[in-house]
Amino acid sequence: MNILSICDNCGKEGAAKKCTRCKTKYCSKECQIEAWPTHKLDCAVKAELWKVQNESSSVLENLNSIKTYDVEVTDENVTTVAESMSDMRLEPQPQPRYGPLPAPSTSLLTPSVVDPSAKSSASLSTSPDERQSWSDHQYPHPLPAPRLIDLEPLGSPVREKLSLESTLPPFDRQKQSIINLLSDDPIYWPSPTPPDSKKRIMLPGPWFRTWLQCVNWLSSPPQSIVIPALNYTLKGFEQIEPERERPEILDYTVLTNSAGKLKDELVTFYDFYPVKSNVGRAFESWYGCKGTCTFVTNEDGAWIPKPSSSSPPPSSTFATCANCGGEGFKRCSKCKSVHYCSKKCQEFHWTHYHEQECCVPASSQQPVRPHKPGLTNLGNSCYMNSALQCVMHSQEVRRVFLSGDWQGYVNKDNWESTGGKLAGAFSRLIGQYYMDGESYISPIDFKRCVKDCDKEYGFGGLRQHDCTEFIIWLLDRMHEDLNVAVIPKPYVEFTDSDGTNQAVASRVNHEKDLLRDDSELSKVFRGQWQSTCICPICKNVSVKFEPFNTNTLEVKTTDTKSSKPIHVFLFRRAGEGKRAPKPVEAYVEVPKNGDLSDVRTALAKIMGNHIHPDCLVLADVYQNNFFKYFSDGVGHPSSGFEETDEMGVYECHAPVSEEFTQAAIVQCNRQGSPMGWPVISDLKRTDTCKEVKLKVWKLFRRIMGKKNAYTEDHAFFGMTEAQISEFGIEHMGLWIVNTERELKGSRDGVINYRKGEEIPADDGLVFFDALEHEGERKEIVYLVVVWKPEFQGIVDETEMVDKIRHPESCNNAAGFSSGNALSLDSLFTMQSKPERLDSMYCSHCKDHTKAIKTLRPRRLPNILIITFKRFEIRNGRMTKVKTFVDFPIDNLDMSKHSLAHSEVEKGAMAGGPSSALYDLFGVVQHYGNAGYGHYTSCCRAWEGRQTGLQGEMEPNFWCYDDNTVTKVAKKDEIVNEYAYALFYRRKAFI
């Protein structure tokens, strides 16, 4: 009679092999090799226990000398250890029954010969997530897997069953037995009853629901007991979990991770069912079990796990992979100072970086750059650079792409993806970002790929874009590239909740969402909303669950003051023949019930009365052009000018006489896109066309830089100022258009200056005589300066928007706005405030009602991206809300805003939900207005893959302004009114 046992890897009966160290059983050498990467973690512990019990230390003294022998099976019994292991000196070895032993195997992967009679048809499988690839853990010196020896009667962690079919009662008898056992538990009584404090075991939820399906529980539900949340868990059950004819072995290990610790956020009545011990023993006697059950007790409504005292505590220290930042299991065999998580990471890091530094003395090594490199601006690409800096500082993104794991996830059949093009370009960029020693790199290859992959937003062009839109697009496209869902994506009917068992309904909808969207990025960035709608008539509750990648918070401000600040830029009049000075930025405070003429008086006052108010001309500046012309401001109420708008104030000759006429001048490139500040100046009516061009040239001469700063490669190097002016008059395009509307351009802001006429550099033609040939005098003329390709490399775009700050007024304005500051917690509170909908169809009333809707986060992501809605439409135009929002850098507590952490959800998870504390690692900042501006980012690095442990976070932030990187000295440089997007990481990942 053969002694039957179960393989610890695949669950098959008839395991005729076992580990030489700890005596764990396997059916073949292939199973042992496959299980070794996971098994080696606890093999030594089991071996010590076996050693104490059997007083045999020779097995552990010299593992490398262990030999492999073929299995010898007879009709009566299996050869024992004593009969086949004389070389290991456990016992004196008798002679084998069928001749001498075969020669030792020379290869670790040589399969052993197993008699077919020792195999069984029963298949008891374990979760594939518990096993890892053997090839991923060979670097640099893999410990050889212990040899397999013949089987001897010994205990196994898997409960043995000699004959499963003979002892398994019919399903109807099983159902009745479980009904009788559960009827004694108040948790499953039809009437709501608080559970007692007795100890219960955690029955795995997927296995129990499989058993419920097999016994047709819903076809004839018992009246004496009610299993909670079955209306959620069994609806669409076949999509989430495969249908089986009968349950497999009862596997308790699905509730624990690889370290033997209970998993985080196990949902009651979904991931596990608290049942009394007699229920668990009944299932174990019918189907066998694997692993050890975990006990829970109910304390004040919360289920508190009671782990086994024999389980070792999880390790709290680990080395960091030098390439991807994950857990470093191996280290370089040469220098023994650098750790890696896999051979792929070691090969990539060796080729790009470590080969030049391995075993080099520390004194000879190059100093390590304390920050990551900057990114070159490729033409209005600051929005892309700031977003990429924050995304690439995410440790999980670094791990996925630098380890090379992303290549195994590329789904080219997904029509919503880019076929892996965008993920490949991002992988090359982040590889260059972490490996090159340059202070900045150019993302030109990545931007070309963005241009090819984006057919909707135009991110690959040269126009300005919103940074948050690019973040959403980038994460979504790369998620689809790495989406491992089956294509075509299955149709999924999501489950709505009626207000009961919301944690179970949330988890069911999350599992269904994974059927369509499942990638390494979605596991990190994706959270879940809970939207609750209550009908005001019938009080019917409808709860829906939706995923999200970013959380957008609307920023509002309330102001009760009688005055308001106006943001102005003063353009002083240049002296005769001199270049125009830089504009002066200032804030003036004017009464709300007055008009804009008060701006002229207030500005003259703060400038020390060096200018006359009657000499000032006002205009609303928007997107490098004029939005509205106010002249002296009389008749234009101050209440109509928003605090976030910007006003250009231009000093001209006053009072306006017969000698002068005002000219509104806008700069643009050859394509007609406005550039820099628009200007209003006055022209003498006796000026010739050449003198007009010279005067306009002097207005913009400063944007060419100073003469003494020119280098040899500059076009103006060695030229006199007169020669520079002649060059400008000859090559600068100056056009005149007929109306203000033509000057503003089309809806996209492009100026069609070719509809007008180009002004020649004619010294004999009087400008206004040629213009007013019909005798009609113009009060203002509209000019367009076109910078031709000859000025490429000459015009400094930084100088175009440069300004001088008036410190006193700007500081006063900062104090004025700080009174309306908001906190991040208050924004979350406003977001979750109930709102009344105009119309919602109630399935209970069968009519449209004005329901009350509440939106709150249910499932928090590991990386939380918060964006501020700072742009809104006022008076028919887009404006920016510059309200200061105060947010914490460390220990952002999201538990007060998450429904999973609320008091009503106290018993929804075993041990309660995980910690909701977050640390800030990236901020995107926007300077400017709605029409134009500049993006920067402040980031800090963090190391270590978050497997329930605290990764190291660097204390210092670095400011990334395109290719310029500077250290952040004060908190005010991070937490200010310019914050536009926040990147938080969870302290302990789930």
C-alpha cells in the first residue's frame, strides 16, 4: 500500500519527494524548483525544527554535497530515507532492493524518475500569486535548491486525505450541516443582532462563495439564517471568480502575504467570513486545508485579528535596489555594496552606471549629484517638464520602468493604447533621467512620441497647455499600454448599493473594474469615489462607485472688504532716442464702488508722484494681447475688473494734443502667435515711416539683451548701437491693421496681420500723411511687430516677460490675499458637502426628482494626486483664482475624509482600514494668469518599495525650473498661492 501525501506546491496527491532540509513534500523535482524562491524564505526555520526533532544535523552541515537519487517505488511501499541516503550519514544504509544506486545527477534541473503509480488524479492547486519565477532570482550567486530525496512518513503543512471522494458527503447534506452550525451564530440570524465576543476563524471569502454556488444556496435560501451581502457578492460572481464543479482545498494562505502576515484591508463578508470553529472544522474534514487559520474577535463592533503566536514577526529592514528602488534581495558579487532586486536591474545598472564605479575607492569616485537632472524647455513645454518631474519622482513608476517589468505588460491588442510606444519612450526617458550624470537632459524623443500618440489635445506642438490635463492624459495612456485586461474588454455590470454593506459593494465594484482596467500604474494611482444620492420623496438611497486617478478640488474665495487690489504693470515712457525700461509690477487698492480712473491716482501715489495721472493710459492685458482698451478708465466700474486679471498702464504724453496719436502695438512670431508684453505708445504726427519703425524698435530693444553681454556667437557681437538699430529697422516686420478686432486675432489668439499693410522703412514718407490720406484723423492706430526668423537666437523670450517688482505694494497685496487663505482640509470638506441635483431619475418613485448627492472618496490610492481648480469663467472670460491654500508637507491625514475610515464602517475590515497618512513628494506650481504663465515643480526623492514598510524620504526639496535646478530654502517656496497640483504618497502601501 502506497503512503499518499499532498505536494506543497501544486496540491497533487502522491508526493514522492521531499526537501532534504525541512522535509517539505513535493510530487516532482519541477515542483520543488518552482517553489524554491518562495520556499527558501522559511526553509531554514523548518529545517531547524526538523533538526531538533530528529537530531540529524548532517543534512544542514553541507548542503552543497547533497546528492540526488532516483525514486524507488514498489507495489508495497516507498523506499525510506534510511534505504537511500547512506552518503548523508543519517543512518547506516542497507543495500537497495534492486541493485546499486544510480550515479549522482550532474545537473540541478535534471528531472527525477517518478513511478506513474505514485501519482494521483486529484488536483488541489494553490494561488499562483504565491509563487515567483525561478529565473528572476539567480543573480548573482543563487543558492542551489536542495536535492529531492525519497519520501518517508512525516507531517505536512497540508492536511492529508487518503480518499477525498469517499469521505465527501453530498452537497445537500453539506448545506444542511452548515445551516445547523450557522444557526447558532448571532451574526447570521435574520434579525440584526450584535455579535458576541467569542473567538471565530476567518473563513476565506472566495472559497466560501464557491461552496455556496456549488450547493445552490440562492435557489433555496434557508429561512433561519442570512449571510450578509450575498446580493452584492454573488451578482456577477462568475466574472470575478471562475466557476467550479466543487470547491478545492480550503486555503487559508490566501489571507496572508508572502511574509506570513495578514493582508491589509480585508473586507468582512467579502475577503473573509467570521465563523465559529466548528464550521471551519467541518469544511476541513470534507475538503482538507492548507495553512493555518487566523482567529478574530469582535471588540466594540470591530473585528480584531488574533494572529498565531508561532508565526515569526515580519522583517522591518531591507536593502534598496540601486536601479529601480525596490527591495534589494541580491547584491553585487564584486563590490558587495550595491543591491538589486533582479538580474534585469543589475544588467541595466551595470551597463549605464555601476561598471565605472564598481570596486573604485571612494576617494576616486565622482561626487554624487544631490538632485535629479532638469529638463530642457522645447518651446512652451514647461507644463510637460513639471509634470514629468513629479511622475518620475514616484518610486513605484521608477520600479516598473527601470526594472524592465513594463515590457511584459505591454498590450498591443488594446485599441485604446499606443501599442507600447509611449511606455517605451517614457522608459528611455526615465532611464536617461536616473543614469546620466548631466545636470539636465532633453526630452525631445519623448515629446516626438507624444506628438505621434496624441491626436486630440496637441501636446506635441509649441502651444501652451494645462499641466493637469497632461498629467491625466499621460497616466491614462501609459495605463492602457500596460493594461493586462483581456481584449476585447468584457462587459461589466457594476453593482449599486442600497446603503447597506457599502464596504462589500465597494470591493465588488473594484474587482469588476480590474476586469477592464488592470495595470501596474492603476494599482498605484487609482482610488475610488462613492457617490450617494437620496431621493427627497421616498428617501430611497442609491450608492455608486467610480474609479479616479486625480482628485480635483475647487478653490473659491469670499471677500467682504469694501476695496479690492488691482494687479498692474506700469510701462514708463522712454527718453528721446533711448530704449524703453522694463515694466514695473505693482498692486493698487481701489474702492469697489468706483471706476478704473482711481487706478491712475493710486498708482501715481505709490510711485511717489513721479508720474502724472493724466499721462496714464489703461488696458486689460490677456494672453500677450489687449483684451479691452480703457483709455483713462472713466465709466469702467472697478467691480467689473477681476482681482486675478492684469492691467497694463502706459505712460504717454498728456494731455493728448494735435502733436501725438496713440499706437497699440502687439508682438508676434511669423505664424501670428502673440509674444511678450503688448505696448501702448504715442507717435508724433510728423514722424516718417522710418522714424516710426525706429521708435518701435527702441520700445523692444531691451529684449535683445545688453551689448556688453554679447558673446562671439551672437549676431550683434562687435556691432555698434547704430548698426544694431539699422539691422532692426531693416529686418523687423511692422504691420498696421485697421481695427482693434483684427489686432486681437481669431478665437485661438492668432493674429492675421497679413490683412493689413506692412510699413516700409521710407525716410521720405510721413506716416500719418500716408495713413490719413482721406483727411480722417485717427485717435489710435494698431500696429503688429513680426519677429522674423532672422531674430531667432537674438530675441530673449525671458526678457520679453521680465519685470521689476515694486516691493512695498506687492508685499501689501500678499497680506491682503492671506486673509482669505483656505486649508486643504476645508477644500475636502467643501467637496463632500451635499448638493441638490436639478434632476435625477429615482428607480423607486419612477420619476425625476431633485435628489441630494454626496461625493466622498471610499478607496484611497497609494499615490494621491490632488489638483486645484484655479481657473473659472467670469464676465465671459477665463480668470485665475490666486487664493492661498495651506497644505501639509508631512502627515496629511486622509482618514477624516475617507468613508472607509468613518465610524459607521468600524467593523467593515479586519483590524480596521490601513493608515491614511500621506507625505508630500511633488508640487506643480503655476505662475501667471489664465492666458499665459509658467510652470515649475518642487520635488524630493524617496526610496524603498512600500510593502507595508516606511520608505526613506529625503528632507530636502529641489525646485525644477525647466533645466535649472535649485535647492528649496524655505517652506514658503513650496506652500504658496502658486500651488497647482500636489503629489502625495501613502506612508504604508496596501
